[in-house]
Amino acid sequence: MLNLQTPPKSVDSFLNQCPVPGRKADPTLLARVARYEHPVLIERIEDKLNLSHDEALDLFDDCKRFLYLCGTTHEPMAPAEAIDECWHNFILFTNDYAAFCQDYFGRFLHHRPFSKQEAVNADGSLTRRTMELAESTFGDLSSNWLYMARAHSCGPGKCGASTNCQDK
């Protein structure tokens, strides 16, 4: 079950959200990812998504958490819409995004949208797996992790998500 509290802003709090029973997290990598900053991206998120500075910081923290999951597994993951929008904006800074992926995960994390047919055929397992992994890795999640009812992204158990991260 999601706890809709705002995620903590400190690196220590970010790390403490990683109880990880049954999953081995790399707290050193997680700490490095948590400390990554991109002030120009934060400004863009504020403007494009009409968010306050704190909301933009929180969303980027959740985006980094999602990318940490993508970068530490070779399984496809599906972001919730808010995280996906942040990811889209991060990718626009192509050099920065490519360097982030290489520096933290040793590989580029590709963003591959679902085709209409894939979205229609999705059974929700990708979103369920993403949420289960996120909750087991980070504990309580913010509202940025909620899947909204949209044509191509209906959330766990309903249809699937519109995009996913993959190695290739």
C-alpha cells in the first residue's frame, strides 16, 4: 500500500528508505544516485509541469529512484506518469542523461514506449513488478508513484504502463 507522504530530502533519509528484505541494494550506489543534482532540469520541471521547487525536487528524487531500479536490474520497469514525465525531461539533456547512466550504471538506460498493441495486450504485470520492487527497495512511496487512469497506462492489475526501461 502506498503511503502518500512526501519523500525525505536528505541523502540519509533516501538511503533509509531501502530496507531491502530479499533484495540486495548497493547503498553506496544509491547514495551517489541520491546526491546527483541537475539544477537546470529542476527549473525545466518546475516550468513544464507547473510544480513548485520542492515538488520538482521530490519528483526528480523519485525519477532517480526509478532509474536506480532500472540500472540495478536487467528486467523492464514501468514508471508512473509523473516519473515518466520527469524522465522525458531528463532525457532531453542528452549528454547529461547519457553520462548519468554510464557513470552510475555502466550502461545507457533506454526508454521504450509501448506500441498501441502492446498497451492493449498488457496484463499489468510490468507495473505490478515495478511497484513491488520499488516498495521492497524504498519502503513507502510518494504520490509520484501512482499510476493514473490514462488510455495507455491504467496501472497494476488493469492494463500496463505506457513506457518501460530496457537495456536495448
